[in-house]
Amino acid sequence: MTATRTATELRAWASIDLQALQRNLAHARPPQSPASLIVVVKANAYGHGMLPVARALQSQLRPRDCFGVATLEEGLALRAAGLVQDIVLLEGVVTPAELDEALAANLQLVLHSDYQIEALLQRLRRGSSVQPLVLWLKADTGMHRLGFSQDEFVRAWRALHGHPAIAALRVMTHFACADDPASTMTDHQLQAFNAMLHAADIVECERSVAASAAIQQWPHAHFQWLRPGIMLYGGAAIVAENGEDRGLRPVMTLHSRIMAVKQVKAGETLGYGASYRCERDMRIGIVSIGYGDGYPRRAPAGTPVLLRSRTQATQPTLRAPLCGRVSMDMLSIDLSDAPHIGIGDDVVLWGEGLPADEIARLCGTIAYELFCQVTPRVHHVYVGKE
């Protein structure tokens, strides 16, 4: 946002509530729990802004807590911004050059493939000076995305355990169905995980298996390290829930405003494809946001928005339905039951008062995707102290 423009002068903006973010972090660790956190800020903190989010959370972290990112570039950006907390590179590295950069930046590596083990051991054999390493071995317990099979896991553990350059060797896995309380998959994966530890003769080690869904739903899977992600941002981690159902607060509220008002007669159509036909005379508001800003094109007619009058503060906040297809820069809503709403008035697409999870379900997706797809032309306005 430029210095000469306030939020009320922007066509589309995302208000990021840093106090809500901090309060959500408090839900990530059960009361009195000794567990440490890997606070996940990958994908630009799920579209919320990685650096402002990380700075806002710094003061809430315990000494052992750290940040989790997906890519080397994300980890280096946190280091360049001066963050001194430990950073876990959740996808590890691919090339020897990336390995050198990650070690130079003192990033903790997740190792999930044999080639990473070989590259690391080769690097250590060269005798180059490195800081004592903290490494994570990722076990594939049924997700079948990243991670070692049982035999591979045993070999990897034996290759690294006790190496003088390694200060700590930890283990992790990732659940496929922790968001579904009715699924038996999570218990199956826990059994497979324990079987791997037994096969490698591991009696004691630090473990991390619980991301947001398991933090909320599977307490017997908490162990020493928790990995909160979507729950930090107020989104639901459990199927068919809203984040607010778990006491979480929305962090991002996506705003736009009415830029035009049209009177459209019964029988006329709206928008591309003429797919929406007015069943009555309708008052239509044109909102200055579209899929070019990250609002999903697949949002169906009837998807709600919230309307707030800028000039009549005593008027209640109302819901209004989407009409017709979402365009790149605009969408249309039915103002027939909101005669006091006019040009310049505030439209909330999701956030405070309108859960992103609700909008996501109507679009056949999840709040994660809505947040991550907000484009750079939407200004981020941060509320609360970092």
C-alpha cells in the first residue's frame, strides 16, 4: 500500500489481523504441553505475508520453537530479514548447490530420499566446516508423497545416527487423512511409523507427526514437535468445520467495494456466457474484484458476500448473493434487498463475519487455496503490532 492511499481508497485489499494470528498460535499448543512448535510460514505464510507473520509471532515463541518453510528461497528470505530462530526446510534440498546454501544459512534439513543422504555424507566427507547439524528423517507411512519406506528409513538412520557432525537426528511423517475424524488411516499410519522406529532399533528420539488437523483431532499423535499451519491463519483443518468452530479467529479479511449499480429487468441476463437470468427486476452491484485478484472464478451463483455501508453506520451488515460468472476484475451481486448499499460501500468476500471455509466449500476447495491464490494486486493492510 502506498503512503498516499488509505484502505478506504483501495479497490481491493486484504486486512491481516496480527492479534488474531497471535491468539490462534495459542491454540496450537495444548495448555501445559511441553511440545515445541514448527510454525509453518511456507507459501508466503499461506498468502498472509511471510515476513510480517514471522515477525508478529516471534515474541510468542518458546526458545525451542522454530519456523517451517517449504523452499530454500523461503528459508533464506527469513534469514535475510534477520530472524534468528531455527528454520526447518520441510522439503529439503535437491542439488548439492542448494545443500551448501542451506548449511551456510544454518537451516535444519528434512531428508526424504537416498540422494539427499548421499549428498550430505559426501559433503561431510570433504571435511568442510559446518555448524552442528539438526536433521529430520521423513518416513513414508502411507501418504506416498515424500519419505523413506521402512527399509530405506532403517538404512538412513544407521547411516546418520551417531555422526560427529550431527547434533540431533529427529524423525517425522505426514498424515493423509487426519482431517477426517472417521478415517482409520491416521491410526494405520501411526502403527507404520512405530514399526519403522522399532525396525531401526530406535528407543528414544524426537518425533513430529501432527500438523493442524492432528493437533486438533489426534492428541495421542502430538509427541515432542507440533507443526501448526492452516490453524494459525484461522482456517479449518477438519472436514466440514469452520475455523471458528475450534475457537480460531480469521486473520485475513478480503475486501473490495461497489464500483457501479445497475437496474436489470426480469428476463435479462448477466455477465459472460449469459449464464445468469434475472427472475425479477433486480438491483445489481458491480464489485471491483475478480479472479485476477484471486477470488475464485468457480464461485457459483448464490455464494455470499457481506455488505457494509460506509455512510450509514447504524445499518446492519447484510449478506448478498453472487450473480453470474466471476470476471477477471469484477463480479456482480444482488443488491435488491439492500437499498441503502451504493457506490463505494464495503464488500467482504471472506474473513471476519464470513468464514473463508464456507466460501471454499461452495467453490469445491479449501481455505488454504483461497488464501494462497490472492494475487499481488490485492494490497495487504496489517492491523495490530508485529
